[in-house]
Amino acid sequence: MTIDTFDATGVKPSHWNLASVIEQLRVSREATHNIRHHGRVRELPSREALQIIVNGLSAVLFPTHYGRPNLTDESIDYFVGDTLNTTLNRLTEQVRRGLQFSATEEVPDDAELTQQAHAITREFAANLPAIRALLVSDVHAAFSGDPAATSVAEIMLCYPGTIAILYYRLAHCLHRLGSPFLARLVSDIGHSLTGIDIHPGAQIGGSFFIDHGTGVVIGETAILGQRVRLYQHVTLGAKRFPADDQGVLIKGVPRHPVVEDDVVIYAGATILGRITIGAGSTIGGNVWLTQSVAPNSNVSQAQMRND
């Protein structure tokens, strides 16, 4: 009598001829299809760690909304201090890892990377009060701009636009301080949670409101002024991608729209290229726009069809 044995998956073991497969994968990884940054193995930043870090930063910025609802006047500063210290220590390690993936060929040694990571994290911490001020202006914009909103708490806990903006504000600060790879990861986590894709390089003024939000895309070089309001499925994208003589895309060229103060852009609008939407303008739903509009303009589908 034979007794069948099973592995941890509950599947009877078999012979997969793995030696050949493993060898071919090694050759692909090390030689023929090597996609490692500058050909070297480096420790990647951790999405799981970054999620914990953003949760910690959110709790520091808004302790009773994203931290502990039972905090008192006596305990709240202790909670903020302890959470901030722990979170910044975690952030420093992730910044250090992200700095290894800079665009330059030469990567500093470990000691210099650690020093740079500490400097970036220290400056990031100093920016947290200003980030909180911007986020408060965003929350007020949502509350005043949405008749369905019943409280600030509802906006902060239930509105995907508010969550996406929080992730963006943190990521933008990291991007500006010289940690673009880590910033991109933070933005992508926010994108995964909310369905709203804001590149951390975009520049967005205060009192920003994304209503409903699903499907909104804001490109890297977009510039948005104060009190801008977007609805779902709005795209602020690029019309074309300039390339050099060898056909390689040129990075960092301004290619996304400039949206001035007090602009409202309704659902499904697509605005492409380095054009300017003048202050106080309203862009109607499902409009496809590739040319600048003057301040205080009202652009609708019917107008676009008549042009």
C-alpha cells in the first residue's frame, strides 16, 4: 500500500523539471532582459510600509479623525509627538531606499544616502503645518461646495476626493524635496484607494475640491490655482509628447494645462496640452478642449460644435 503525500497547498507533489526553467529565468534576469536600475540590485521601497507611514501622518495631521477619536486635550499632544516620531523614523528608511533610484548614473554611498534621507525627512516634517493648512482649506471647499455634505467629519471620512488630495499633498512635498520615486509610490497608493490619479509633480493651490472624483487624472506638469473644482472623469492631460532626435521622449517638458483661480470643470471634460483656462471660467461636461480660453469663459459642448 502506498501513501500519497501532499505539500502545504494540499496538492500532490509532482515533477516540474524546474532546473531548466530556473536557469532560463536567471539568464533573462541577469543578462538578456535585465531591467534593474543601472544594472544593480537595490532594496525597493515598501508599499506596505508607505501605507503605514501615510496612516501615521494622517493621524498626526488630524488626530481625532484619522488617529484616535477618544483623545483629550491632555493626551492629544503626546499622541501626536509619539506618532510623529515613529512615523518619521519609518519614512527616513523609505526615503533612503527611494534615493537609490535617482536618474543619475552615480548613486551616493550608504552614508551619504542616509544623510540625504535624514535631511529630506527633517524638511518634510517642517512642512507638515503648511500641508495641514492646505488640507483644511480643501475640506472647507468641499463642505461649502457640496450641498449634500452634512459635516466636516463626513467629508474627511467618506469623500474619495479628500483622501486623494491628502495623499497628493504629502506626495507633492516629497517630490519637491527631492524624493520623486517615493512620492510617486505614495500617489499610486492614493490612486488605488480612490480611483483618482494625481501626479505628485502637479502644482495645486488651496481650497481644491474634487466632487465624486472617480476617474480624475491630473498630469505631472499641470498647474491649478486657488479654489479650483473638478468633477468625476476630468482629465488634465498631455496632447503630445515631444521627443529628441533619436525619438526618445523628453522628460519634464511642460505639457499639461494651466487652470487659473476659481475654475469649475464638469464631469467627463478632457483638457489637453499646455493651454490656459482663464480665471473664473466654467468648462461643461464632456467637453474636449485643446485651446486656451479667456478668463470668465463658459465652454459647453454646443459651443465646441459650433467652432
